[in-house]
Amino acid sequence: MQEEINIGERINELMIEKDIDTKTLAIDIGVTASTVSRWRTNDKHMRLSQIVKIANYLDCSLDFLTGRSDEVLDFQPQECPPFYPYLRTLLKSKGVSRNQINTNTRIKSSHFVDWKNGADPHILSLIELADYLDITLDILVGREKF
């Protein structure tokens, strides 16, 4: 898993390209301007629901936003299904168990319990999981068809 992700750089790039200011982005995605400012300077990592809102608003893939791809968007995003049930289906189709993930990544059983209970995954966990499964973040969260 890559330790350093530079979402802020990508957010800044897209905001300039689309002529969007911090306050406008904040209002339109339902967060404070200080939260957007912290994302733009990489002082705060986001969770799944936040990064999906940003990607949808800025019309890019999650992989582009996180620096995992230089392709801005090469598919038509779908609405994300509930994360945990979709993840279970995805893991089953890939033939991967939770135990394998617990053993081979820093993602532990408690993450799965939290996700099952409706917690929003942290972007760093999502990247590690996508890397382990060798899929895009957009496939992992259901924005792109598997």
C-alpha cells in the first residue's frame, strides 16, 4: 500500500480546471470550507462517502483523485451500493476471504465489523483493499462495474 497519497494536489488541479473555489465546493458537497482546505493541503484524509461526493462533483474517478491513475474518467459512474454487502459479494467473486485480508493487510476484523455496522471506510483502508484485490477503487465501491 502506498503510504503517501496526494489527494489535495488532484483536488486543487480539478478545482482550478473547473474554476471552483473552496467555499463553493464545500457548500455543494455538504462540508465546511475548512474541511475542504484541509483536504487540499493533505492535512485530513477522507472517508468513502466524502471522496465519492468529491469525485462525482469534480467528474473524475476515485483512482484519479487518489493518484492511482492518470486517467480522469474512462467509465460512466454508477451510484454506489451499500459498502459492506457489496464488498462481501465482491470478495466472494474474487475467491478471497476476510481472513486472508486480515492476514495479508493491515485491515483487521474490527474494520469489517465496523463496516457491517454502517461505518464509512477510511480512504487508506480502501486503497489497501483495492491494491490487495488488484482492482480500481471505483470497482471496489461499486461506482464502476466489476
